[in-house]
Amino acid sequence: RLVVGYALTKKKVKSFLQPKLLLLARKKGISFIPIDETRPLSEQGPFDIILHKKTSKEWQRFLEDYHEVHPEVTVLDPPNAIEHLNNRQSMLEEVADLNLSSFYEEVCTPRQLVIMKDPSSIPTAVAMAGLTLPLVAKPLVVDGTSKSHELSLAYDEASLPMLDPPLVLQEFVNHGGILFKVYIIGEAIQVVRRFSLPDVNTYDLLNNVGIYRLPRVSCAAASADHADLDPRIAGASSETTSRETRQGASWSSGSKIVQHRYD
Ligand SMILES: Nc1ncnc2c1ncn2[C@@H]1O[C@H](COP(=O)(O)OP(=O)(O)OP(=O)(O)O)[C@@H](O)[C@H]1O
Ligand SMILES: O=P(O)(O)O[C@H]1[C@H](O)[C@@H](O)[C@H](OP(=O)(O)O)[C@@H](OP(=O)(O)O)[C@H]1O
């Protein structure tokens, strides 16, 4: 038997600990026990594994202190190992530092700028950094809340002071309105396709002004696994994409997303 203690937000419990998973786990002798964060961890359990997705400093200390006393317990994603993922600046810097473009010609990261406060300084900061509009604005902190997934698209310089720091501003990268999401656990790799933000063209640039708030882009509901797509865009195989879907596909979904996202 394996006992997994979990410390997850209500949102995560709902999306992750679904009956199907719990049933499968039970069949394999794995049980999930909620952790009470108001009580010492040593008084709970005993656990074989701790699964958590909380980012507060108190929780991190709590977990680290416990692990020092109980090194036999596996802490999945120990706080110090994933700290750089709680911030969009450090997250992307790690990737940029890999310098993948010198190995794989087409792998690159968007140019970005961090704004900590003072929204009125954004136009000047953008001009000085030489970033080209439109810009995608994302909350700097990634803490598992719905708010941290909200994006904004800024088309014109005059609207930039309406953004809400701390945030990361990234140049918009046209990518055919489709995103490939790759999930990896050990040797297992799963690739899915999602509808994403459609390409921005000259017409959009001339006619769109202001800030477009986008609550959730490329979420699970935006699956494109079974959609007919232009093979030039979606040709890179996804594990869940059938050969039939990829052959003779037509490109029709981008404009639908424009409607859906911008109305
Ligand atoms: N610079 C960009 N240019 C164009 N589209 C972008 C850019 N950044 C993000 N997007 C689109 O917005 C979506 C959400 O961006 P985010 O940075 O939150 O990525 P994510 O890590 O894929 O999100 P999630 O938290 O759901 O895993 C992306 O999946 C992509 O569709
Ligand atoms: O459903 P996919 O496309 O895999 O996207 C996930 C994101 O990648 C995760 O970052 C979300 O978790 P957090 O909200 O804890 O960051 C996660 O949130 P959720 O567990 O609440 O659904 C998902 O939105």
C-alpha cells in the first residue's frame, strides 16, 4: 500500500482528484489522504509521498522542516526545485538560457519585459526595450489561482498604462492559432493540441485598439485533437491525433477563436 498525503487548493482537488483517478488508485493500492495544514505534519500520516501545489512561504518552510526529519518520505516537487516556476520571468529565463536556437533553428522564446509597478511607465519601458506591439501581458506570479492564468492582449501604446503590474509583457508570436502541449512523467510523454490565440495580421494591427482581456487561453475545453486543421500547421504529430484527421484537413478554426475570445 502507498499513502499519498496531499495539500492542494480546492480548485486543484476538484480538477485532479476525480472519482476515476481515486478508483484507479485504490485498485493499485494507493490512497490519498488530505493534509491538515493547521496541524504538524509529523502528527499526520504516516505518508509515503507528499503531493502538494501550494506556494506560500509558510507552507514551504513547513514542508522543508518536515522533510528534514522525515527524509524517507518522497516530497513530489520539493519547493526549492520548482521555485523558478512560480514566476514567469524566471520560468522563461531558464528556457532562454538553454540557447536552444543554436541547436534547433526554430526553437525560441518570446522577447519579454518585466514591469513591477507604476503602469504609467510601461510605454517608455516598452519603447526602450524595443518590443513590438501587440504585446501579451501575463501576471508575473504563477500561484495556481484563476487570476494567475488571465492574459491580456495590448494592441496600442496608449492603452499600456491600463495594465495591472506586476506583470510580464511578451511580444505576440504568431503560431497558426494552435498550441501543442506536452506532458511528461518519467518515460511517458503525451502530446495534445489546443486552439490558441489566432495569428495577428496587419488588418488587426491597424483596426484593434485597447486591451483585450482573455480569461483562459488554450485550456482543456479548447482541445483541437479532433479538429480538421491545415496539415502545414498541425502536421507535427500529436499522440492523440489520428492519421485521418491530419490528411486533407482544412483550416477553418482560427476565425472562430477570434470571435470566441474577443467578443
Ligand atoms: N507570447 C505569446 N504569443 C502568442 N500567444 C501566446 C503568447 N504567450 C502565451 N500565448 C498563448 O496564451 C496561452 C497561455 O499562456 P501562458 O503563458 O499562461 O501559457 P501556458 O503555460 O500554456 O498556460 P497553462 O498555465 O495553461 O499551462 C498559451 O497557451 C498560448 O496559447
Ligand atoms: O488542463 P491543462 O491544459 O493541463 O492546464 C493546466 C495548467 O497547465 C496548470 O498550470 C493548471 O494548474 P494551476 O492552476 O495549479 O497552475 C491546471 O489547473 P487545474 O488543475 O485547476 O485544471 C490546468 O489549467
